[in-house]
Amino acid sequence: MTIVKKIFNFYLDASIHVALGVFCLVHVTALTLNITVPQELYFFIFFGAISCYNFVKYGVEAEKYILVANTYQKIIQFFSFGCLLVAGYQLFFLTERVFVGLLVLAAITGLYALPVLPKNKNFRSFSGLKILIVAAVWAGTTVILPVISQLDVISWNVKIETVQRFLFVLILLVPFEIRDLKYDSASLKTLPQRVGVKGAKRIGYCWTVLFYAITFLKTDLDITHIMVKTILFVVLMLMIFKTELNQKKYFSSFWVEGIPLLWWVLFVISIKYSILH
């Protein structure tokens, strides 16, 4: 069991779980908008998400973003470099439009993590910007990139899907914001710091209602989309209800980050077995 636990913890600490969630959301976009996303883009996003997330998590603590403190972090660092190489190889097969989109998202991520501002500050240190930047990058990566790889026009349904994905990530970030309340600097002015735990949960409920409501603004809505989003709506509401300041170890890092996988599973099952048609 000790070996299994170590593997599981590495799976979480090395951002494989969150990268799998990003991967699943890209496929959800493909299924929702009925487009065929290139295999190379799937691979790039999965391996790129691992290296990017680990850079943000551990890079901000490492001297010059290269030197790390302990052996465990070094293992994760080497693993991340390997994933970065795989992602880099996929770049040769992506279109120019996608490449430009990636540069924009990479720039936003870099501004989020790197101390490019005076007094060694980054955009992450600006009050209220943290979750907005994360949600924007996720929405851009899981909706906009797949779409521009296949379509020339950003349609109404794509815009709705992008806004909905942005809200989805904001909702998922609420438990993390509450969990980190005890550790975050007061200067960050995170959502719970501004409105308290109860206030943050109320805002999370409002975002969830809005996330569900805008589903009905789509022009190609069918029963599959409605049923999947209804189940997802219930799960998100329960997630916020169960969120506490003192969380169990894997509540946010595994269960909350696993909700994108649930969304994908619901969609795949509903299509494959026509349960919801």
C-alpha cells in the first residue's frame, strides 16, 4: 500500500491528474461542437499542461526557476522536462493559427508566474486576478485552441462554450481558494479573504447557476447536452456545499480536479449507449 500511495501522490503532485482533466475538457469540446481535434494537439495540451502546471507550482519557489530544494521536487522537475520535450515535438505538427494562440496563452501563463513587474512581483500577486487568469487560460486551452485548429469562424455556440468553460473553472477554483485561505498572503485579496468562506460559497453557487443557465442559449441544444449539464450542475452544487476551510487531504487535489473527467465520462457514455437521447 505504501508504494501505491507514493505512486498516487506522485500522480497528483506531478500534475498528471490535472493534465488529464484538461485533456478530457478538450475532448468534451470536440464532442460538444462536433469537431475533430488533431491528435497532436491532444498530446501537446496533455504534456504541456503537466510541465506548465509544475512550473507554476514549483518554479515560483525555485531559485532562477532551475534549482530546486529536495530530491522529490527534482524527480518532478525531470519528469516535467521530459513532458516539455514531448509537447515541444508536437509543435511541429500544429497549424500557424494554433501556434499563435499558444504564444498568447504562454505569455499569460508567464506573466502569472514570473516576477516581471517591479519589486519582483507577478500578475498572480494582483488582488482578484489570480482565478481570472487561471480560468481564462483553461478556457482558451480547452475551447479556443481546438476550435481554431479546425474552424475559421468563432460561432455563437463557440462563444457560449468559452464563457461556460470560464465559469466552470471559476467554480472549481472556489474549494482551492477556501482551502488556501490559511496560507495565502493577505495582499492577494482572494475571494474568501474579501467575502469570507460563506460569501465565497454563495458566489460559487451563483456561478454554478449561471453556468447551467447559459446552456440554454446554445442554438444546437439537444437532450444529451441538457442531461449531462444537469448532472454536472448537481455535482458542482454538492461540491461547493461540501467545501470547508479544513478539508480532507484529497478533497480538492483529487475529487474537485476529477470533475472534468466526470464531465467527459458522462458525455462519452451518453453518446455511446444513447442513454440520454
